[in-house]
Amino acid sequence: MKLKFLFLGLLAMNIVACESYEESDSVAAMREARTEYIKAQTASENADAAYRNAQVKMQELNNALKKHRMRLIFRELKMMWKKHF
């Protein structure tokens, strides 16, 4: 019987405590700081991904430029060959 009353008392305290719970300013500040940290981390990861994409595009452009230069060199060699023979 005593156990029943103890259980009911704890249950009642739990219900009352949950209804009147207000978050302290320090907890709210911690939550806000965590949110800002996650936003900053996400922005950093997005910037890093954009930088890596730019590096890939730059390499593609360099490869295309090399290919174009080689075509020009072969064209000039072909023209020189025709002039001599």
C-alpha cells in the first residue's frame, strides 16, 4: 500500500514538474549557440564543396586548353610539312 502511494506521489510530482517547466536563459543560450554553430559548420562545408567544384572546373579548362594548344601545334606542323614537300 505504501508503495502505491509513493508511486502515485512521484507520478503527480512528475506531471506537475512537466507542466511548469520553463527553460532557463542559459539553456536557451546554449541551444541558440548550438544552432548557430551548426549553421556555420554547414556554410563551411558548402563553401568547401564549392571550392572543390571550382578546382575540378579549373582542371577541366586547363585540359581543354592543352588540347587546343596541341591542335594548333599540329596544324602549324602540318602547314610547315606541306610547304616543304
